[in-house]
Amino acid sequence: MTSAITPCTTSSKPFSVDLPEEFTAQWGRIDGITVDGTTLTVDPDTYFFRYENPSWVLTDWNLVRTELLGTAETDEQAVEQRALEFVKAHGQVTHDPAKVLEVGYQVAAHLFRDEYLNVPGLDVTERELKALREATTIMALNRVELDGHLSNVGPCWFFPVATSVVFGFTEEEGKRVDELYHGGWFNEVRRRESVLAHAALGGRLVHGCQASADMAGGCVLAYGTDLEGFRAGLESVRHTWMAKVAAMGCR
């Protein structure tokens, strides 16, 4: 598997995927996204702020679900080690962005499933879970190289802003969704579950937020990615791109 920047080997024509869940039609407010029931279509030329390397590492979700999700951590092997070994053993490079959306949805549907509506202390709504599932699906298209360079970035990188455009969240609600995703949502059990599930997308989830919910989003990064380079690259562009996403809700 390679994480080097490679020439675009695929057409930039729109791609579509038919998903098990009907997506919120208002995703059409985001440039380059079209929704028709369960069919999600993305036009790369319009959607992405940066689209330099349309290749991704995926691991078959059914394999992750049956062989990895139930893995118990031991005093000799942390879940992060297990996930890394699993990706190395089973990960495959794909140039098919529709397949990335398909796997992204499978991961999101598992992590943000409706059973959490009744978990004491989470205080999450059905609308928030749906927003997280849908945004996470599209976020799977993002990519960061091993040197920390942000090579594929679309509006859903900044999912608190994007979901505010789509679902009409207030700034306070957007920050709440951000916090559910990167902080308050995860206790240690769910954090481990997240580590294992994201092996299907070839890495681990790394948040753009330094500490508080500042709407910077995040990305699934390959293990070994230069995090300082990632932070520096994101900081240099995020305010400009976040403003562009927010403006999509003003049209």
C-alpha cells in the first residue's frame, strides 16, 4: 500500500452510490452533492476544495465486522496495534470513490447507530445521529498523506459547519454535534470501537480540533502520518474553507 501523492488515475466525472438509508435532501445545499432518495451523487469538480490523490485504502467491512470488532485488548496488544496489523494484512488500495462512500456509510452506521438514543448520559437526538451518519459517510472521501499533506478535502471535512448548513443547526447545536463526534460522545469503550471500525477506512480518526469543539472537523489518517504536518496544513487553510462551507447556507 502506498500513501505517496500519485497522479489522478480516475475521471473527475460525478460518481453515485445507492445506500441503505435515505439521505437528507438538503445535502443539495452543499456544492457538488445531489441526493435522490437513497442515491448520493458527488461531482468532484464542484465538491472538493482539493482533490489531488483519488486513491484510498479500504478493508472489507464484513471482514472487519466479523474478525476485528469483537477483538479484546490484552496487556500485550492494544486495539491500535491490532487495527494497524489488520489494515496491513487486509487493506487494499481503491480508486473507486463510490466504494469509499459505501464503506464510509457502513462504518458510520455502526458508530452512530440508533441504539445510542437510549444510553444514559449521551443525551443525543435522532436528528444528530442522522447528521453524524451522513456527514461521516461523505467525510470518508478526505485524504491526508503520510507527510501530513491534506490531499483530498471537501466541505464535509468541516462536518459541524456542513451539517449546520444541511440541518439548520444553530452555532451552539453545531458545536454540540462536534463535541459528540470528537469528545463527549466517546467513553473508552466507544473510543476502542471507533479505532477498530475505522480500520475499514485504512486508518484511525484524527480530529482537527486541538481541544474544544472549534468546528475544524477531522479525517481518517493512516497510522504513521505526521500529525504536526497535518495540524500545520489544516491550520493554514481551515478558516478560508470553513467560511466557504458556511456561505453555502446563505444562498
